Amino acid sequence: MIALSLADVAAIVGGQQHDIPDPGLTVTGPVVIDSREVRPGSLFAAFAGEHVDGHDFAERAVAAGAAAVLASRPVGVPAVVVDDVVAALGKLARAVVERLGTTVVALTGSAGKTSTKDLVAQLLTGIGPTVWTPGSLNNEIGLPLTALRADAGTRHLVLEMGARGIGHIRYLTELTPPRIGVVLNVGTAHLGEFGGREQIAQAKGELVESLPGEADGGIAVLNADDPLVRAMSARTKARTVLFGEAADAHVRAEDVRLDALGRPSFTLHTPTGCGNVTMRLYGEHHVSNALAAAAVAHELGMPVSEIASALSGAGQLSRWRMEVTERADGVTIVNDAYNANPESMRAALRALVAMGEAAQARGGRTWAVLGRMAELGEESLAEHDAVGRLAVRLNVSKLVAVGGREAAWLRMGAYNEGSWGEESVHVSDAQAAVDLLRSELRPGDVVLVKASRSVGLERVAEQLLALDGEVAG
């Protein structure tokens, strides 16, 4: 973060200074919301949460080196007091980004945001200092915290933007106005909150509506293969760049193929040339993510040869997203348990099948350990049923549905599609799934673990990895 005096901070956020012993006190370190992350010169933002009140840790934060606290009440240590800490954080982020003049790249979509953001970040780092959203901290708190990590040397700021309703993305773009906006897809994530895909498209399109006009450098990077996203070109003043496998896409993939482990390769086509890409990531769905990242990098001047090379070398930066680990006993665990929606669930199942083809030739099996997909509203039963049916149609060897009602719907979908006997089972919780797998897994098996974050199925993957060497076969 750029250095700001507390007087500057107070003026930017409309707050009052309290308990300031030194008028020249300056914030020089990062803005943090966890007192354990304080560094010398930090600004500690104190939030009153449901279970923990950050104000109670204000003294500890200052003792650890924080210059001051951003708070909603006096805390007995140097502080800037405001009515609303969240709003103040947003105002501070906007002021810092405007002063820096860095290029802001914002991404949204129903699926693939975090993986694509990680790819964009890895590409842009090759052409200049880049700051990006850690994990999926993409809301009104996480986004300004990321922006406030930028400093005078930052050339690119890559921000993931999430939405749970109309107006959310518009608000985020007001905090950190983007010059480049990327919309990946319009799916069914948070369908219960939005009410329909058209409403989701309305919300996601707020990103391209926020972009500056073409004459001012605004660029809308849109998925040519998603009709709802392609149509957003009519909602922006920015220049439109299409990516995808469509023939008219400016940045497109041809000759897509998967290796024995389900890792995609393809020929990358751009307006200035072609390159061959062989990805380290697992699953064909990463091709679309890679094209979006390539489009951004190409627009920012990265040569095609370097884009192809960087995509081929890129890894997964965020946890529990298609993390593939082969145990010493030959069992492969695919931990994709960070989150789930119908689109990402289908992509993960297809990736599992691709990875399992080689394993099945050696007698191994594919296991899909799946749990609830949250926030689907009235479509929840149909969507869980459809995923269960897809697992059968893709010839997944074993389906383990974990949890309550939604897991029962997954199991019922598989049953109605023809999965009888022990091909699909319903277990009560993560531990029951571990107990079952511990007794059933054998060398060569590939296990996918996936559900919405609230289910906590990453525990299944972690325990299975801890049981290395304890296969039944």
C-alpha cells in the first residue's frame, strides 16, 4: 500500500482521529482484518462479526506494530473512527487505486472465476508487477483488501468479483473501476438467490457496463460460446474481445485434446499469431479459462509465444480446486472441495472420467464423492438429480453421496438412471465416507471429492491422503 498519513486516511474515509499521539503517524503497511497478520505500519480494520469483534483485538494489533485501527468506535489506541468500516474500506481502496493509476482487470462468472483469475495473474506477472485476489476473497471486504496491497510499483491489479444479487458487482466496480472486464459464463450458481439465469446475466453484466469507452481503453472480454455472455457486448461502451471455440472468437482454441491424466492441450489462436499450449491443470473446462486469460494478456501486449509458454507452465494457486495427489499406493485423490455448482460439478465429473480412463485400463475405478450444492432454490432437487444421472451416463464407477436431503437426491438420480446395487451409495457425513473408502479403495482408483464449501468435504480428501498405504486391495 502507498504511504498515507492518518490525517489522509481520515479525510478519505470521512472519519475522526482518536488517541493519536503523533500527528505524523503514517500507514505504510498492508490493511488487515486479522490481528495475527499485522505488520509494522499496518492499518487494522476492526469488524464486529457474529462471533468475534475485531475491536477487542485493537490493542493487540497496535502492540504488534499496526500504525492505527479503522474502527466504528474509539478503542483506546490510535484509530480512525467511522460509521461503517466496510464502506470506509471501500473508499480507501478507491482512493489508493486512483492515485496509483494501475491497470485494473476484473473477472466474474458463475464458474471458474478463481481458476481464471489465477491464470491471468500468472500470465501478467510475466510482463509487470501484478497483485491479485488471494483465493476467492471477492466480496465487499476481500476486494478492497486486495486492492490495498497494491503499491507504486504495481502494474496490474487482477480482481475477482462475486455477486449474490443485483447491484453487487456494480458496487464493487465503483470501489476499483476496471479498464478490462472479463465475463466467463452465466450458469446456475446462486440460482436460488437470483431467481433465474436471466437475472444472473443481468448481475454479471454490470461489470461490462462499468467499463470506460473504447476511446478510453475499455475492453470487455466475453465468452463467445455462452449466448448470455456474448449478448453483453450490447451493454458496454468498451471494445469487445471474444474468446472461446466459436469460429468468430478473437482468441480461440483448436485441436483440443486430453492426455491420459485429463490435462488439456490445444492450439491457441489470436489476432497476432498462434501457439501450442499443454496445460498442467486437470480438466477440459480449463481450456475456456485459459482462453480468457490469454485474451487479457494479449490485449496488454504479451507476445503469443510467451502467452502459450506461460499457460503451459501455470499451476493452481488456490487451494482445494482440482488438487491432484497420487498416494504411494497408487490411489489418486482429486480434491475439488472448495465449492460446487451444477456447472463446476459437471466439469469435475468429466475431468474425473478423463483421468480415470488410463486407470481403468489397469483395473482401477473412478469414485465421485459428492455433497450438496448450495443456494439453488427451487431448482435444487432437479439439479442434484441431474448430477447423479450424469455420473451414471459418464460411467463413473462408484458414486458416494454425502450428507442429508440433497445427497439423497444425488443418489436417487443415479438410481433412476440405472445405478443399482453398490454402484451408488448414500452416507450420512464425511467420516462415514472416509470409513467406506478406507475399506474399498484399491491401487489405481481415482477419487473426486466435491461439494459446496459449507459441507466441508475437504476433510474427506485430507483424511484419505493421511491414510496413504491403507488400501483394501
